[in-house]
Amino acid sequence: MAVMDRVRTVAQHRTGSRAAKGSAGLGLLLALVATVVWSGSFVATRGMADSVPPVQAVFWRWIIAALAVAPFAGRQAWRQRALIRHHLGFIAVASLFGVALYNTLVHQAGLTTSASNMGMIMAASPVVMALYARLGGERLGVRRTFGLLLAAFGVLLLVGDGSLGFDFGAGDLWMLAAALSFATYSALLKRKPAELGGPAFLITTFVLGALMLAPAYAVSVTVQGGFELTAGTGGMLLYVGVMSSAVAFFAWNKAISLIGAARAGVVYYLQPVCVAGLGLLLLGERTGPAELLCMALILGGVSLGARR
């Protein structure tokens, strides 16, 4: 009997180990999906800068996102309405940092800085995510810490145009604020009540975020006037509303529930590389040897930091 018990224990340990590896792999994949999709949103945001005022773009982004997730999230949100009311304070704070504030700052930055700069600066947010995780008691380990520092060094060189000097403009400062807001949102996700379903949480934050933006939207329309809905602006709004909001936020939230904010944040370092590739394909932005070296540092840091 003792032998059989040991065999069962070993089998259960192996099964649990395989399940944990599978969950980690899925979490990393979902974090990568969100990162790639969000990289495209910086190009779309920059493309709308001259035609759609930032607050109006963000407001319609979340209206579209809420409509996109409503068919599969609305029913769960209605069933869990008592839970939502009970945790409304937490959900409102998450909506403020992750929906209303973060995206408004990104669109504001798009008025005065390039898509490439936006992606590069946003790559600083995993540093803050890791600091939050460490303050929360999570051990990062030597390998992950080294990977984080290596990737951060690559980002600093990239932003400094091959040196450690900095010359931030207004748009860059808006993006730094956006990076801090997104990192705060990601840290908050670890405290999401386990009993509250992911889709219900998602649609509630979208709706609350749109409601928070409604007064600013009304002021913007009154002062700046509305915008002309064309095929170009409509397509970009659909992309940031459906892909960058509904799909990417769902993938990111699930990734954090599987692997944690610090580990998912290291994958987020791939964003400058993705944005640079899209910038080359869609905007004609060239990448020189110095940028390629920085990207190699970022990729190396991601590879190290994504492992346990």
C-alpha cells in the first residue's frame, strides 16, 4: 500500500507539473497576443490624431468595445450583478486606470509624438509592474530580474536614440504617464475577486470607463466640434474598439491570472519591436543598426524574464 501511495503521489505531481507548464505557456501566448494587437493600436491612434479629438476617440472606442463583448459577457454580468455591486469600488478604480485614464493619455500623446516613440516608452511599464509585484511579496528571482534589467537597458538605449541621454517632448511625457497608469491597472488585476467572471469584469470596466469619459466627451464636442466619420476613421475606431480593447484586454487579463503581472510584463517588452516592424511596413520608418542592437537586448531580456 505504501508503494502504491508513493506511485499515486508521483503521478499526481507529474500531472500537476504538466498542467502548470501548460497554463504558463498559455499565459505567455495570451500576453504576446495582447502585446502584438496593442502595437497596432499605436499606429491607429497616431493615424487618428489629426482627425478625431483624443477624448472623443477614446469614448467611442469603449462604446464599440462594450458592444463587441456584450453578446458573450452581458449575460454573465447580469447573473453576477450582486457581485458587481459588492465590488464596485475596486472595479471603478480598475476602470479609471485601465480604461478611462490610460487610453486617454495614449491618444493625447499621439498628437505630438510618433507611433514608434509611443511603443518604446510604453515598454517601460513592466518595470513598474515588477516593482508592484515585489512590493506585494512576489519573488522575481535572479534570472527574471536580470532579464528585466537587460530589457530595460535596451528600452533606455532605444528611447535615447542609441545613448543614455533623454530629450522627452510633451507627447513622450504623456506616454510616460500612460505607462504608469497601465502598470497600475495590471497590478490591480491580481486583486480581482476570483468569483467575479472575466467577461463580466471586462464589460463592466468598459461601461464604467465610458461613463467616466462622458462629461469630458460632452465638453470636447461643445468646444472642438465632432469629427467626420470616414472609412479611414471608422476602420481605425473599429480596430481599437474590437481588437485593441475587447480582444487584447481579455487576453491580457487572462494572461495575468495565469502567470502574474510581472511575468506578463516582461513579454510586454516586445512591444517596441512590434511597433518598429509595423512602423516600417505601414509608415515607412526605417530601423538602423543601433535600433536593431537595442531590440536584440529587449528580446534577450524577454527570453530570460519569461522563464521561472
